[in-house]
Amino acid sequence: MKLSAVQTDAMQELGNIGAAHAATTLSQMVGSTVQMSVPGIKAVDIADLGKYMGEESAAMVVFELQGEIQHGGFVIFYITRESAIRLTNTMLGLTEMNRPMNEMDESALLEVGNIMVSAFLDATAELLGFVMLPSPPAMTIDMVHAAMSSLIAGMGDDTDEVLLFSTELTCEEHKIDSDIIMMPEAKTLAHIIELLENMMKPA
Amino acid sequence: MHDLPTPEGQTAMIGIGEYRVGSYPMMTIGLGSCIGLTLYDDTVKVGAMVHIMLPDSAGRTDRPGKYADTAIDLLLKELTKLGCKNRSLVAKMAGGASMFEYFGANLNIGERNAVSVRKWLKENNIKLAAEDVGGKVGRSVTFTPSNRGKITVRRADGTNCEL
């Protein structure tokens, strides 16, 4: 679906509130300030997905949107490999950068993703009065395009275009660069837009 | 958008649901559950590559390259126009991984894609000469028809192989 300027603004505001809560939790976990970007919204044709996400490797902690909706799309905590190591080093009190990712890193990332995405969805649920619960997380450290295209292939409807809502969260002190990406299924998106539009109507 | 000629020496990047036919180098990056399928005819020295996402078109015709059944039909039509015969075509494929085991709706799409490709190739009497499918790993594939249909697969875990 195409979003109007007003709808885009509303979705950006929603992303803003969700990401701000996620940023707060990240900031508490690393004990440092976390900056967030203005949430970006992109409608991407699946044929062009490779222009936005390549074969570079990154860690992704993925949650399916559940709750009042089933198979509502996905929320993804995305972090580059280098940032992932810096993040877990910070949390685990390590300093060695040139090391392979191990199980400790993976469970730490899973936990960080869990906390951040829960905060993101709690905040958006409160605003919308509509509960989107995260599924248990799944994690992969692999080519970004491979992971994202697999998620799109598994979305409920046979989709040719996806809307990606992403907010960049960075921590300058520890050089951590990450993103929270929401990729709602079409019906979920339509429902969120409807709720947002109802909120903006004069009483 | 699908059949633009590619300038000499450049590699054509093939996105999800897209395909190319010719003798220039072609590439699909970041295959997860998707499949990169190539057909090559050594007598005519041309080939085709397609980036398949789902096993079955269920009657949809607007993006033939996206589904295993319609993609194979489409490639055969295009290759026949260039003088290729089914019996001299050789198929190879890579991808069909299962990146996330947990999600219900995601179950086995990669595997179902591979099964469907094999079925439609068989139906058309095309020989499947090699495959690198399954597992949990992302793959990028380069295809060079001019180099006797050479296929190189680069896996996300750092290993490479030739098909």
C-alpha cells in the first residue's frame, strides 16, 4: 500500500516512540548515551531488496508480530558484526575485538534484542491501544539479504513490495551501530494506519 | 525491465523474481530460502539465470520469475528462441536454505522451493547436473555462461564451491 504524507508522518511518530524506548533500554545496558535517527520509511519492491541489503554479514534477532494478530510481520534487531562484538564485549567486560562470535555472544545478543524489541512494542501498544506481542526470538548471523528475503518469503500474503520502518540506534562511546526494523504484513500495516488515523481525528 | 542487454564485461545483478538470458556474467546475491537456478546450453554457449522465491505460482502470471513453475517455463521459452534444445540444456541450482527454524509460516520454504524446481525440470526433461541447497546458510552465486557455464557459490560461512 502507498502511504500518504500524513500517514507517513504518523508512522514515523509511532516508530519514534517505540525506538526511543528501545534506545533507553540499550543505553541502560551499555551504561552510555545512545543516539537515535529519525525513523526512515521505505517501500521496497522485492526485486530491489538487494539495493538496500547486500551479502554483508550481520547479526539479526527476529521476532514475529503476534498477539491480537497472527503472523503480523516481523520486528528485527539488526547489528553489524563488529558492533555486535563491541556490544557484547561491553556487556561481558571483554576487550578482544578479533575473536569469533561464540555462544555467549549469541545469548547476549538474543537477550539485548529481546529487551529492546519488547520495549519497542510495549510503547507502540500503549500508544495504539493494540497489542503486538513478540514471538520468541530467532537469531541468525548471516548475509542480510538472505535473512530478510527468507522472512519475506514466509509472510502470510504473497507480497511483491514490503514497507521497511527502520531507526538507527548508535552509541558513540562504544562505537555500536544498530537498527530496529519493523516489516509489517499488509493487513497489520493497514490496521495500524487505521488506529493512528482515528487518534488524529478531532474529538 | 527483465531483458535489458548488459554491457560487455559487466555482471548482471538478478533481484528476487528477475531473470536474464545471454552469455554475459550474471549474479544473485544473498540467497536464503530463495533459489538461484541456471540453465546452460554448451552447444549454443548461452545460459539463463533466475532468482526464484516461492515454489508455486498458484495461477499468478505477473511475476513469472518469482515462482519455480512459471520461472522454468519462462526460461525454456527464452532459451528456445535462441536455438537451445531441452536435451542439451543443463540445470544447476543453489540456495533453498532454512535461515530461521522457528517461524511457523516459514516452514520449509527453502526445501519446498528445491523440490518444486526438481519436479519442473524433470517434467521438461532437463538434466539437473549439480546443486548446493539446504542447510542454514546464505549463498551468493555467480554464473558465467561464456566460461562453459561455470557457477561459483560463495557461502556466508566463508566456504566457496564450484558447481
